[in-house]
Amino acid sequence: MLVLGIESSCDETGVALISDTEGLLADALHTQIDMHRAYGGVVPELASRDHIRRAVALADVVLEKADRKRSDIDAVAVTEGPGLAGALLVGASVGHAIGWALDVPVIGINHMEGHLLAARLADPKPEFPFLALLVSGGHTQFMKVEAFGKYELLGETLDDAAGEAFDKTAQLLGLPYPGGPAVSALAEKGTPGAVELSRPMIHSPNLDMSFSGLKTSVLTAVTKAEAPNDETFRADLARGFVDAVTDVLSQKLIRAMRMTKMTEVVVAGGVSANKQLRAALTDVVRRRRGRIYFPPMRLCTDNGAMIAAAGLARLQSMTPEEIEACRRSTSFGVKPRWSLAGR
Ligand code: ATP
Ligand code: MG
Ligand code: FE
């Protein structure tokens, strides 16, 4: 079975082809980062328009890379939510149009399920059940994953996501959007402990977190500094920020492993590309004789491969009647707000 996956929830158009027997055959990505940079963040209308320009062209690119024809596609998976409504509608429209034209089923995928399953595109791949930390631009959640499709939310951020804190900190430091890679590169030049930032909720007796206070303490540090533009100060501040985020997530992961008694851990989402965080969490898990898994580096942030992979897994879990119902369906929608699991 050959599945075409399409991701368009935010500022990346991602398309990929996955086969049930041969794995990921090809993927292609167009990021709009340069387009949105001038505005310091994603402009929804510009994002939608650009997805329109890219989606079909990228589908042709992956077919060519994989040396397959359109008629070889057996099913299409699209990101149904969460994300920007207009951006989601573009990917869903293109996906459903392809599905109707080819007379194949189209299924809607939760973007966060995609991030989570991207870890299964790595080698070795995690087997169910596992404990998951989803850490991205819009989410920071601990989840118990019993099996494919069985997600239990254990705790999450009560305000900003960790990725959002990276992006806002970057803005305060005058670094380009998106902030994650820039802040973490600057942090590598800083001295640990030179700037200590608050770690809200680090000792709260649950798996909830808070990152908006951290952004405020970065702002306070910048405002109070005698020379806020001094390179050493900026690097130390970035280092203090990354260490605070890493510390909170490490402590919460220790608590989550203790609470669930699970030792197989998956960390996914854009911030899981962070080297300092990867190193710290790997250490936490190894010390507890567990195993930790991350998506391949380039599949941590948004991409089509994760949607194709989640789509294939969903199709394999459906009955022939359910798949047939998808094929015959003549309507579709998107879910801009859609949580993968409730408590
Ligand atoms: P969501 O997936 O929650 O809907 P999103 O799709 O915008 O949100 P992702 O694509 O998963 O988020 O990740 C983007 C986020 O990851 C941004 O906030 C970005 O700053 C952050 N990020 C990317 N690379 C790194 C890195 N190396 N270090 C830290 N953060 C990073
Ligand atoms: Mg993005
Ligand atoms: Fe994402």
C-alpha cells in the first residue's frame, strides 16, 4: 500500500510517499520561514496562499523521486488539525481533490499524532507502549501511549509551549524567527550558571508546566542589564534560558517515569531537535536504565513524512468498511483546535 501524506498546518508545506513494505520512499518540504521572517512570525493569509502554490508541485516532486505514478497512490493522508484554519484547508482541499480524482480513500490526521509517530521513522524505532514528551511550537505535553491511537494526557504546559518560549526569547535577543535554532546556537557560546533564570513549577507534584514566566524573566534580565547588547551577556542569557527549559523538562521526565513506571521514552516535536535538550533527556533516561527515542533530526519540525506515516498506521488499524466509507465520503472539514488526548 502506497500512502501520500500532506502537511500544511502552519508554515511548512510537506509532502511524502510511504509504502507499507518499503517504508518512506520520498519526501519534500517547502518552508515559508524566509517569507514570514520580515513579520517576526507566521502571517496566516500569506501561509495559506503559499501552500496553494506549493502543494501539488511537491506531490509531483515526491512521485518523481520515488519513481511512482499518480495512479500508484492507494490512499491520501492530510493534516486535519490542529493548526491555522486557512492553511489546513489548503492541504485538505488538495488531498481530497487528489483522492477524488484517483478514487482512493482520504483520511484526516492529527498533526500531533504525526509528530509522535515521526519517532517511528528512526532506526531503531520505539515499540508500544511508551511514555511520550511532545515538545513543539504549540504544545508541551507528557503522554502515556498504550498503543497506536491510545493516548492519555498526563500533564502539559498551562500557558506557553516550550517552542513558543524559544521563539519569544529569540525576539527579545534580536535573533531571527524561528527562535529555536538561533537561541540554541547562541547558548553554546554562553557560560552555564552565569545567568540563572526562574524554573516555574519545576517542583509541582504533577506533570504540568509553565513557560510564560521564563519569557518574563528573560525580558527582566534584558531590561536590567547595563549592556544588553554585549555578546557575552547575550550568550550567557541564552544559555540560562536553554538550561532552564532543559532542567524543567528533565525534572518532569524523571517524575513521569516514576509515576508511570515506564522506561521506554519518545521525545518528539520541533524542540526535540535541540541538542542540549536531547543530551540532557538521554542522560535522564539512561540513568534509569530506559531507552529514549527521537525522530530523525530533519523530521522533528513539521514535515509530510510524519503525516504519511501516521496515515499508513491509521489505515492499517481500520476495517475494510471504514476505509471504503472514507473513499466514498463527499465532504471534509478541518479542526483548527483538536487535542490528541484528554485527561
Ligand atoms: P505544533 O506542532 O505544536 O502545532 P509547530 O508545528 O509550529 O507547533 P513544530 O514545527 O513542531 O511546531 O516546531 C517548531 C518549534 O520548534 C519552533 O518553536 C522552533 O523554535 C522550535 N525549534 C526548532 N528547532 C529547534 C531547536 N534546535 N532548538 C529549540 N527549538 C527548536
Ligand atoms: Mg513551522
Ligand atoms: Fe508541528
